[in-house]
Amino acid sequence: MNLEEKPLSGALQGLRIADFSQLVQGPNATQMLADMGADVIKIEPLHGDWQRNWSLKDAYINGESVSFLTFNRGKRSIALNLKDPHGKEAALKIIRSSDVLLENFRPGVMDRLGLGYGFLSSIHPKLIYCASCGWGQDGPYVTRPGQDLLAQAMAGVLYLNGKAGDPPTPVGMGIADITASFHIVSAILAGLYHRDRTAEGQRIDINLLNSVLSLATQEATLYMNTRSEPERSAAGIGHPCVGAPMGVYKTRDGYMVVAMMPLGKVAELVGIDGFEGNDSRNMLENRDEVKRKLEPGFARKTTAELMEIFLEADIWAAPVNTFPDMESDPQVRHNQIVASFDHPKVKQFRTIGPPIRFSRSPSSVKRPPLLGEHSREILKEIGYADGDIEKFSRDGVIAENAG
């Protein structure tokens, strides 16, 4: 669907966000807020967000980074030299006009720019200031660089993936960044609710380490209370702390998964003897051996045949989709989660759209901005005259790209 064609307003219409963030955790958060109607002003350096010049698989379409396009829709871009006094002054005017500021620099960068929370709260006490970093705003790792894979590694989650005997295995997507972005959104909205009741702004701090640890709450809590460490399965059990029959199974034409179901019932349905009357949904003893005994039953039938059998018996099962399979899946199509927008350089761009539906204030999808595309427009909104803007452009205070 092309949501840009629909005249939607969004639940957060009227909310303005000064967005200094780059890469994924911050931009994905402000993208979600922009989808919901917020006016997100993306304040970029003159050379642009780091991710304008980096992409997964080094993928660019007509010079535009696919990764940047993925996380920056619905925003307006102003490119400012914050080290120039005029650039800093313009940034301050944008901040004063905003409800929220988001940044994900290393701790101390905003203070060195003269844009730290201590100063900003003195001139704009209602400001919601959200800072997200790798490890925390203080502590023994405060000077270290923070990044998704680093946070996964430090949180212990690389020992939750893969099979027994494998090296530590990362999750194949940015789970620390994406989870932190969800925390940013929920924290900002909670901060705004508090401000509506008290007229007080506040500082909010989020970090990748805490965010990825929150994903591992159940596994880490199990360890802290029992000292039982996760043990990865050699046979493909679906979780390091869960037993058979949960896991990934090869079928005659692909793969499928089964979750925590009665072992005897699953065995019966795939035609494997020896588990009659066994109602365990979590067979931990000899779990790899048990799973391997079930595997020949799965291998005899196609995924579609097994799905029909399992759904009839109300067994928790699903096919293992590739991305092409996912894209054509009837439920994915029905959910209309794949969205598209037109872009002056890329033409039509397809992506995953807003995952949430509102009955009265639906979200919308608008294209990401070109670097500095809205510099002139935003400067006019905050009170600069055309002559000032022309001088800023000549002097390298701003960058412009009208597309």
C-alpha cells in the first residue's frame, strides 16, 4: 500500500522533536514518532547522518543508502554546522520550539557543544531531553564506543543462539538498537504524559546494554536465581533453556518449527512410536536424542502437509519462511505491513511500515528527506530572514538540497 496518498494526521500531530540522533536506535525511534504524526526535525552535520554513507550489504539506490532510507521516513532535514556560532544559535532556536530533544552521541558530546541538558533545562524547563548511548551516561565503560553487536556480546546473549559447540552466535539483526528505539519511544511518551500533568520537563537516559538485557530478562533471571546457565542444543531445540519437542525440523521440502506442545501428541501426528502417553511440553532429559527420534517423521511429509495436520490438531507450528516466502505470505499481505513511498532519487521504495493500527488517528508513511532538504524552510519557521539564510549557505553554516 502507498500510505502517502492518504490524508492522515496521526496521534502525535502537533508534537515537535529536535532529532540529533544517527544510525539506528535514535532514527528508528523518531521514525515511529513521525509515522504517528510528530514533526521530526532531523538536525544533521553538513556531511549528513553517518548512515547516509553506510548501508547493509553496501546497498545504495541511485546514491541513496538503503539503511538510511529504512530508518528516516517522515522527517524534515536541516544540515547545520553546530561548531559555528550561527549554527549553534539556529539549533537552540529549533530546540526552544520543540517538545522533545533526542540525541545518541557518546556521553559529554552535547555538553561540549553547549547543548547539554543542564543548560537547555534552564532556558526550556518543559523540554523532554532523551539521551541514548551504548553503556550508560557514567560508569566504568562511559568512554567506550557502543554498538549493537558489542552490546549483544556484553549482555551474554551470544550464548543463547546457535547449537552446542558453535562459537558465540550473534542475532542476525540489530536487536539492541531496535529494542532501545522502542524504549526511547515509550520513555518519551511517558515523559510527555508527566509533563502534561506537572508542566515539568525531564531528562531520560537509555542505553543499548540495558535494552538488550531487558530482552534476556527471563533467561538472565533464571540464571540469577538458580545458577543454571543456558545450554545450547546440538539438535536444534528452539531455546537453550527449553526441552523437546520445541525446535526446527527439516521437512521433505523445507523447514518448520514446533513450539511447546505435548511430546506424545506431536510424535503421534508425525508417525513416531515410543512416546505414547507422554504429555511433557518440556522434555529436558535427553532432549537432543528425543528430537532426533522425531525428525524422520517430519522428513517424510512436506511442510504444507504437516501444517494441515498440526493445525487440525491445534498444535503450535509454523513454516520457516525465507524473505521471499514472508513477502508473499497471505497474513503478511492481509496485515498490509509492507508499505511504499515515492522518492525523488530512488523512485518507489518498499519497506516495513508502521506495525501498529489506530482506529481514530492512523499512522502515515512519508519519504525520508534529502540532506538539508528543509534547511531553508525550517530556518524561516524559527525567524530567519532570506538574507540571513543566503549568508549561512555561503558561509557553510548550513547545507541545502532541494531535491
